[in-house]
Amino acid sequence: MAYLTTTETGQPVLILKEGTGRSRGKEAQRNNIMAVRIIAEAIKTTLGPRGMDKMLISGMGDIMITNDGAAILKEIDVEHPAAKMMVDVAKTQDEMVGDGTTTAMILAGELLGKAQELLDQKIHPTMIVSGYRKAFQKAEEVLQKIGTPVDLDDRETLRKVAVTAMASKVVGEARQHLAKIAVDAVKQIVEQRGEKNSADIDSIQIIKKAGKSLADTELIQGIILDKEVVHPGMPKRIEKAKIALINTALEVKKTEISAEIRIHEPTQMKAFLDQENHMLKDMVEKVKKAGANVLVCQKGIDDLAQHLLAKDGIMAARRAKESDMEKLAKATGGRIINNLDDLKAKDLGEAGLVEERKIGNDKMVFIEKCKDPKSVSVLIRAGLEKMIDEAERAIHDALSVVADVIENNQVVAGGGAVEAEIAKELRDYATKVGGREQLAIEAFADSAEAIPKTLAENAGLNTIDILVALRSAHQKEKGYTMGVDVFSGDVTNMLEKGVIEPVWVKQQALKSATEVASMILRIDDVIAATKPKAEGMPSREEE
Ligand code: ADP
Ligand code: MG
């Protein structure tokens, strides 16, 4: 439909191109809100340790089984623009904090659902948005108030935070084992930046190999190269390794333009080949002279160079990934060299052991026992491939939350305890604000309470009983740690149960949910250009 308006003299003015879809006002809003709520409803059943998994089947028939909100939204193909905003929320939450994506989406869905009720009572969207903003600021204050600082040497608390983050993804004994690995890994790579601790989990390499079981997952004090030692004549094991990290090829460059070389006599041919050999020999000589007994090359290594390296007892791997080279530099303290002429003894990295091992069906080179490595590796093992992928997501969540606590240093009780406390404080606050905003703040409080409610629901508990018990527990002194124990069905002190989460995760989840809800509430006009296949964006005629 082309959108038409008329001038004062009644002349039609065509503003938008033929076929442009448009929906306005209440209808646009209702439609966007609906889309977000549908996404939130679909994700809701995965929340918490007793949440269910989703099985996703790609167009190619690949199967993925997961409980991870971000992973689910990444896989499903959503069309609706408001739903796409939710996908972005999940992505941002995942990248910024690495956990709490399901929470953020449930909150967004609730905030918008409650907003719809207020809109139906003729409360203006701007009023709702400003009420939500005030409520969010108050919620932040509450988080600051009830957040408990964590000593960074308090491994026990860090481990509990990791276990809580993995609760919905890994069951049983393995969880403790993986949590310990996550804490050790993050603590190893922490760096002091001025006053602050910085824990960049990108420095932690994750390698997956099917076979054995989750309990065999191990932390390597160094890096694993998914490569073989390049020549059979080379040593397969070197202790006290001195490692040259080179990002240029040990090959004689072939000219770009194909040149023709006319050779008239056999001696000329020999001279030509000798020249090439001489250059390769020279390269190997430089590696040897620097004192290296291991060479990791980001590019290729010529056959002859391989042979010469082997003769000198130097172990080598080629075509290492750039990201692995950087991690290797951090792990071994070596420097990546562009030009072999620059290679000096002080550029070499060090490792207690470099060894080629067979893991599953593949050979891999372990560069380990590094001294205080600032990059480490987690080798994940599990029987089934689907399990490995979910274990990887679980470890990612665990590493993220431990890093969050190390960087931001505050934790709160999980199991819906924080959200219940925020709800309580917001209801008090709402009466002080009064007016129409009061209703929006109360709606925010109800939305926060959706988290303990959903945890209970997913555990098959009676949500009304739980909410009543939870509210009364929070009225008591120090009631802010009381949450839902989804296994016993009781309302208990979650700190004592070891269900602990970073304040940072909670704060970001509330923030992204408030932002996306506000953004959607402010939209009162949707104008969509025609697409070859315009679905999911209803125009006025469709309604
Ligand atoms: P998200 O993507 O939001 O992190 P999860 O499925 O990981 O979603 O669930 C996280 C929620 O589960 C948090 O509210 C957390 O406090 C809660 N939780 C984790 N472990 C427990 C437990 N043992 N008992 C009750 N709640 C738990
Ligand atoms: Mg989680």
C-alpha cells in the first residue's frame, strides 16, 4: 500500500513507495509487544536448573540440544523486527557478561506484557517508560545495597558462582570438576590494570575432543595446537622447551608472475636449486642459532626445511592459527617474529614440556607446564558430541561469571532471591513516587518477581504458595537471601545453599530488559520497505 496524504487543495501526495507497509499507533505497539512476549514465552521453560532443554534442527538437519537462551535465539530464524531486537538483547548480554540471557529475555517479556495492561488503561507510553527508568535506577541501588564483596582469594565462593552458572547445563559430579577448572583458569589469566583486575576470558583457549567423559576435562597450563608435528623425524617430546614463534613462511617465495627460466646446461639447473636450498638452510640456521628447540610457524614450512630442522632435533608445527599464536605468546612469554633476521634468544617462549599426543583419533601438540602463563587452555572431553557442545557453553558461562566477579567483585544470592528483594523494595518505593508512574514501578516489581515464579514453575512447584512464602520471608530482617530451592521446593537462604551470582550479571540483565522494553514502547509507527518476501511485518490491510 502506498501511503497517501492530501494537500489543502486536495491534491494527493505520495510519500512512501508503492507497496510500503505501515502500521501505526496502538496497533504497531501491540504487534511489537506481542512478538517480544512470544519469544520470552518460548525461552521461559529453560530457566534454572530444572528448566527444560530445546532441540533445534537446522535447515541442514543438524541437531543442537541446549538450555542456553543466547544459543537458542542465535539458531532460530526470527522475522519480526521487534523479535530481532530481542535477539540483539541476548547477544549483547552474552557478549557483555556471558550469562543471564534467559533472565534478560523473561524480564523484557514481562515488562512489555505489564506495559500492555497499562496501555489498555490509557496510560501514556512515555509515563510507563519514565516509571520503568526510575524503577531500574532503584533496582540498581538495591543491588548495590545487598551485594556482598568477594575476596579474590576466596576460591570457595568463586567456585560456587561457577557451579550456579552451570546449574542448568551440566548435571552431577562433573559440575564440581568443571567449576574448579573455571576458577583455576580465570585466576591464572588475571592481570592487574592499574587499580583494577582484568580477566579477559578470550585468553582462555577451549579445545573440544569427543571421547572419554566430562570428568576427564582438564586445564592445561599452556596452549594446545590442533596440529601434528610436521616431520616424522622430529622429536615428539621436548622438556624445557625454547619456542620460536614465527609468522612468516619457511619457504622460498615463488614469484607472483610466472617467470620462465631457460636452463641450457645441467650445471645451471643445479646452481639454481642450490640457491634455493641455500636460502632454506639459512632460515633453519637462524632458528637454531637463536637457541630454539621448538618452532611454531603460522605459515608453511618447506619439505627441505622440515628435514633440516629434524636433523637438528628441532620440533616444529606449521600453519598455526593467528589467535593461537597470540595465546602462545601470552602463555610462553615469547614474542611473535615477522622476520627471521630479528629472531633473538630473548624472543623465545618457554614451556616445561612440549609434546605431541594422540587425543581421540587426532594428534595434537601440547605446549604446557608454562611458568605463570597469561593464557591457558581447557581441553573438554565428553562421550557425545552434543554433550561436548553444551559443556562448552556451560564452561563459557562459568568462565564468564568468575571473570565478572573478579572484575566487579560483588555477588548476590540467586534462586530468585535478588529479584524478590528488588520487587519488595520497588513496591515500597512506588507508593512514595505516587501518580501514574507508581503503576509502572509496580509493574516493574511484578516483572522482577517473574524470575522466582518461573524458577518455581519450571520445577513443577505451586507458584502461588512459593510467591506468598517468598514475600513473607523477604519482609523479615536479612530476608534478602531467601530464594526458591528448586530441588526441595522450599524457600530458603540461597547463600547457604551456595547459589550465588555476580551482581554484574543481574544488573546487566535488568538493564538490557529495561532498554529493549522502553525502546519498543516508544515506537508508535512502523514503516517497512517492501521486501521480495514481506512476511512477519503486517501492514494495515492485514489486520
Ligand atoms: P540465564 O540464561 O538467565 O542464566 P539459567 O537457565 O542459567 O538462565 O538460570 C539461571 C537462574 O537459575 C538464576 O536465577 C539462578 O539463580 C537460578 N539457579 C541456579 N542454580 C539454582 C539452584 N540450585 N536453585 C535455585 N535456583 C538456581
Ligand atoms: Mg545461566
